[in-house]
Amino acid sequence: MCGIVGYVGHRDAYPIILEGLKRLEYRGYDSAGIAMFDGTNLKVSKTKGKVLDLENKSTQENNINGTIGIGHTRWATHGVPNDVNSHPHYSNSGDLVIIHNGIIENYESLKKELLKRGYTFNSDTDTEVLINLIEDVKKNEGVKLGKAVQIALNQVVGAYAIAVFDKNKPDEIVVARLGSPLAIGIGEDEFFIASDASPFLEYTKNAIYLEDEEMAIVRRHKDVKIRKIKDDSLVDLYIQELQINLEQIEKGGYDHFMLKEIYEQPNAIKDTYRGRLLVNEAIIKMAGVEDNMKKFLNADRIIVVACGTSWHAGLVSEYIFEDLARIPVEVEYASEFRYRNPIITEKDVVIAISQSGETADTLAAIKLAKSKGAFVFGVCNVVGSSIARETDAGAYTHAGPEIGVASTKAFTTQITVLTLIALRLARAKGTISSSDFRRHLLELEMIPGKVEEALKSDSHIKMIADIYKDAKNFLYLGRGYNFPVALEGALKLKEISYIHAEGYPAAEMKHGPIALIDEQMPVVVIATKKGHYDKVVSNIQEIKSRKGKIIGIVTQGDKSVKDLADYVIEVPETLESLTPLLTTIPLQLLSYHIAVMLDKNVDQPRNLAKSVTVE
């Protein structure tokens, strides 16, 4: 989950790499470092902390300049976050330097062999083992850097995106990937290396995305050549034109990316259904579904695999698919799916959901499902990502870049895509009437406007946040379609404010959690008029009788809950199946405002990173 950046060209590399690291800091921010070659000397500056700390330190050290260099922002795996464990890492000779995103699983056995050969290690990282392995191969085999990297990587078990530099080869950087993303930006007589395209958007719109088990030597004044790591065979270049722009990855006047992304949801949802939701024609048009309709219609069941917020979106889809399309659904944590010997057959459809398209556990689940013959359909946000390439078919969410670590617009756009799929399958199966189908289409088309209406409660929500910001615990309750929203609301609060919070089905409260209720316990209850409204009102009464504090998420004009709750937040009325797209909005804002009031780093919460590319 680390971010890596590199540059080879005619410009001063330092500001390019430093700005690139700032843009990749969502991938990890435990420590940061940079290595530059000025034509004579290889200079490394690195430190525990954020990229700003690196900037301050490298400015003090001076003489960090040159037209070739690499940089890294770290999410710690092997070795605690400190200056020594920060990347880049040297080889023992000091000639080679590396940055690495991933985990070398067999690093201990490799380290033991290298220790026997006289190598020493300064850090606790697996990465320092890898750079010394490369140096050992280079020395003993008498080969150039590129070949040494290839031979070394064939001895490695794990995942990686790496960039390696040799001060004796001052015009090239060797890169490789397996399981962690890596892009090469192609400019005018210059090249950029990064975990994603954001560090080089203002310089070029042309990029190559390395596939798993591929490596490249990026040379000054030379064309990029890509080879397979296993057999050294050449790979045809495929240069993509990037569709994102610089404005999309900047804050645009908002205090935080998270708040910007919350407010982007009306347009993100609209972009996600644009060209797919054709209300006037009363059709849903999705190529990935149409081309594989038989697979869906003949499926014994749908298995959804995902992690975190995407898993919550998958839980919402379970209600949607079973309710509308009458297809059995199982929702699995991708991180558990591959380890419990699941029963998967050729009659299963597996839907894999991931914002980044790089989630390691979800990718592993995809590979397992494909090995068993299942049809795998991907739902992700990043064009050209690993999940987009690994799945048999899929649909993009078109949410635009999501920089804030706590996911917001990814959740609502994932639900939008999954709703479109469920409605299309329901129509094909005949499990929904023409009038009901059209009503769903009309309501879905109106959701962006209703999200905008829900966002108007921001100042009211901020007031509620101020009242409850010092609470030590929160409960979130929902029923039916809104039970997963309760889970997602609790996750948001935990992620960015570090307040303990739990989500439950409202009916389960009396089976244990009710013991926690007292006058100090805020309970957020999703109580829209659609669904099991009377039952939820009964649950609220149970909480009130035990002096719990109620924050109700209600349909506009609600009276019953308003009379019982301490505070209510209203959302517009819609169909029950679409309520999660609205009820999640106030929960996102509530968690955001509480975290800001507690002076937490909203966009970069501790111990987290945006894209989990390691197990």
C-alpha cells in the first residue's frame, strides 16, 4: 500500500518526485524518502512521518538535485515506521537503491542465505533483503542490473512493485510488478514511474500499465521495453490515453478531500448511470451484462467478494438481487473467501467489488473463483486496474478519483452499478413488472437531485456532531436495506475519528447490544418510512426507555420518530431499494464533522491506506 514515484528526463527531478509523493500519500504516510543522482553522487533523504516532513528535512540537507531519481511514501508492513526502515534502501555496496510496494514473503530465508555470504542489514524490512539479493546476483552472475533484477525476482515469493537504480548506470531505472500497481508515463524525451497516474498528469496523458510478472528498463533517450520476468520474452507495448485531469485530484476549495468527495456524489452517481440508464426508452444498457446475460440468468447463485466499504455495498446488493431479480446471493469477505475452501462451481457468478481495482484479497478471490470455473464480473472505479484486467467482464463506477482514505462516493456509485445490474436481470427474468421497472428507473434518475437535497442538512449535522463529539462509543442500527448502511456509518466513524462504533440490525439490539445502552450512549437509527418502519420505531422506544440518546435518520416530514428522538436528520423519500443512496449521506457528514472537531487527520487516518495491495 506504499506509493512509489520515479523520473528520468531533462527536468529537475526533485520537485516532480516530491509533488508525486504528496499525491500518492493516500497510499501510506508512515514515512517517506527520496533518492537522487546528480551525475556524481547518489543522495538519499528519508524520514519517519509524512511527505511534508521529508520536504523539510531534504530542504535542510540541500543538494538534492538531478534529472533522475526515485521516491517513496510508506505504509509499514515489515519493520516499525522510523527513519531506518523508511525507503529507499541501499545495497551493501551503496551502488544500488530500491523503493518497494508490497511484501516479500520468503525474505527471512533469503536473508539467512545473504547473512552467510557476509551481507549486513541496517533495517527490519523485507525490502533491504531484496536489494541485497539483486546486488548478490549482479555480482556473482556478472550481469547488468536489468538481468540481475529479473533473476532475483524469480527467487522471490510475494507481491511487489519496485523501482531500482544503480549509480553506475546513471541513465536508467529498472521497474517490475507482481500484485502491486505500477504505471509508466511516456513524455517528450522523459519518463515517469508511479503507483498510479496522478504524479504525472500535468506532464503527459500517455501511460503504460505493467501487468503482473512484467518488468521494464526505463532509459533516458530510449524507448521503453517490457519483458516477462519468468522467461525474458518481450511484451508488446500498449499505451493508454489517460481520461482523468489534474482538477479531479485537487481539493477544489474544500478543506479535505473527504468533504469534496461527499459533495461530488450527485455528479458521481449521475456519471455512473449516464449512458446506461435510459429512462425514456425504459431500458438499462450495460455491455458487460448484455454480453454475458446467459451466465447471469443460468447462475445457481451470485457470490459477492469484497473488503471494507465495498463489502458493505455488496451487502446492499444482496437485498437488491434477491428482492428484484430473485437470484440467491452470498456476500463474502474476500480476505476469508480463499482460506475456507469454498464450494464454487461453473454455475456460479462471482461479483468482485473494489474501488481501486487493486485490493490484494479481492484479486486472490478472483483467481480462486476463475480456477474453479466460475464467471467473474468486476465492479471497480479505476480504469486499467488489475481487477478490471483479471475479471471476465465488468462495469466501471465512474466515481472519479477518490483520494480520501475513508471511502464515500465509491460506496454510492458501487450501489448504483449493482442496482442497475439487478434491475436489468430482473427485467430479463420477468421478476419485475413493466410499471415497477419504469418506476425504479425514474426514481434512480432522480437520486442525484435527492442526494443534493440531503447534503443541505450539513449545518444541522455539524451541530449534532458538536454535541456528541466527545462520546466514547456509538451504536448504529438499521433494518433491511439499511442494515448495511448502519455498518458503513459505524465504519466511517471508526476510521476517521477513532471512536468505537458498531453497526447492528435493529432487531438484534435486544440480543446483546442493549446492555450497552445508557444516557452516555448515542444511537444512530436509520428509520425511513419504507420497509420495517413500525418495527424500527419499536426499537427506538426500547432505547429511549433505557435513557439512550437517539439520532434518527428519517424520511422528510416524519412525525413519529421526531417525537421520540433527541435529534433527527431528514432525507428525501424514495423507493426502499434506493434508500441506502440517501441514508448514507448524513452518516458520512456526521463522521466527517466529528473527526474535524476532534482535530483528526480526516484524509489520512492513522494506520490506514487507501488501497490495500498486500495481504
